[in-house]
Amino acid sequence: MSVRSTLKACLEAGLVRSGVTALRRAAHVRHALVLSYHNVVPDDCAPFGDRSLHLPRSVFVRQVERLLSTHAVVPLEQLLAPAPPGRRPRVAITFDDGYRGAVCIGVPELARRGVPATLFVVPGFVGKGPFWWDAVAPGAGGVDPALRQRALVALRGRDPEVRRWAESQGLRLGAVPEWALVATEDELRDATRHAGVTLGSHTWSHPNLDRASEPELREELGRPLGWLRERFASVIPWLSYPYGLAGPTVEAAARAAGYAAALALGGAWFPPTGVNPWALPRVNIPSGLSENGFAIRASGL
């Protein structure tokens, strides 16, 4: 372990043992927190793609069980209602992208514990994959920050454009395990048979909405809700912005498309009232967090 990693581990342990995380939770007992996950993979799965998105099963289970001991885990759509009496702050679990591992490994673990969650689905990728960020990541090295920046800005986060550019640069598109593909309709339907599991929209094809034209916004935001409602009963009119990116124009388009709320990234606790429902913050939970690191993030620090 490097000196930096050792110092980080000591600082995390000190924060948790000092009681700061417990005090933080207690101070926000009337507020709410949304956790953002992506995928859950078998413990023996070798690193691949965008490594930060793919949590081993055992790590995910430990995090869920820790949440159950410190928070009230509730359905996402309840977070904008006034907080009920209680001594624990409310938290909701969400998954972006509809990864097969999240649907087929993560959801059953939640169901065994009676824990609700919302899966944000990209209908244009259902039963397909992989996403560009897993395909272009070299081996176990993750996505190069410069490549990610170009993909999100110049190439607008659009999968076909990113792939064409990557191939033009001589980048090999790597293979991924089955857990990094996108769940099928049948797998999503099986997941929603578990009580408390709902589906929301992650747009039609996962572009950077901040770089989209008005017609593209209408297509990307309007089409998924209809597709989901035609196929599934457990659908909520909530949106997760791809890459967590949005702005006033995108938020207005989400509202016009019929969404009751939308999730970005960044920030932490929010009150059930007096918050912009089309710009709700979320806390990202990447792979590689220590147990103390997870406790710190789940406290909203």
C-alpha cells in the first residue's frame, strides 16, 4: 500500500471512529440522500472497462447491510414527501444504465433483504452492449480522462460517435464479461417482480443532454417513458441524467416531458421541500471504496 493510500485509510478510519459520520446523519434526519450505483459483478470477475462502475457482489452486500444499520432505506419516489417521524435519515438506492449484473446479481441481493431500489434504463441499449466507456477502456486501466472529456464534449457522449472516433485513432474495442452487457426485457421484467423495485428513464440512447438540440431533447426524454410504460408496470416518472450532466435548459425539457423529478450528480443531503425536483443531487458510489470510505459517503460528507 502506498503512503498516500495509508494516509487516506487512516483519515477515513479516524473520521468514522470520531463519530463525525454519526453526527452528520443525526443532523440530517429530516433530509434525504440518494446513492448512485451502476453495476454489481461476481467476486471473481477480473477488472475490465470503466472499473469504477463495477462493484464486486460481496462489497455491495456489505454496503447494503451497513446502510440497513444506519439509515431508513426507502423507495426513491418517497423522498420528496415530508419525512416521517424517526431517528434515521432516509436514503434511496439507484442504479444507472441497466447493467445485467445490477439486474441479475444486485437486485436479488436487495430482494433477499427487502430493500427497494430504482433501475434507470436506456431503452436503446436493452439487450445489447457494451457501452462505449467499457469498450474503449484499455484492459484494466479504466477510461483515460482526456478520452472521456473528448467523448462527453466534442462527441456529445453519443455511443456511435465515440466508437467511430476511437477506431479512427487505432484504439481497440475490448470485450467485456456478460455482466457488463445490458439486461434484456425479460431480465428487467423479472427484476420488477421483486417488491420495491421500480424502473425509471436514463434517456433513450445516453447522450450528453447538455450538448443536445431541442428536437434531440424531446426524442431522448419523451421516448423512454412511453417505451417503459408499454412493457412494465413498475415505472416511475423519474429521470437520471446521463453522465450526471444537465442545466436549466435540460431541466426545463425534463419537466415538459412529464418527469416528476430528475437526478444529477454531486451534492449530498436535500430537504423534501424547497428543492428543485429536476436537479436532485446524488452521491456516486464507485468501486474501490473502503468500508470506512463508504460510511463517509453514506453520511453525506
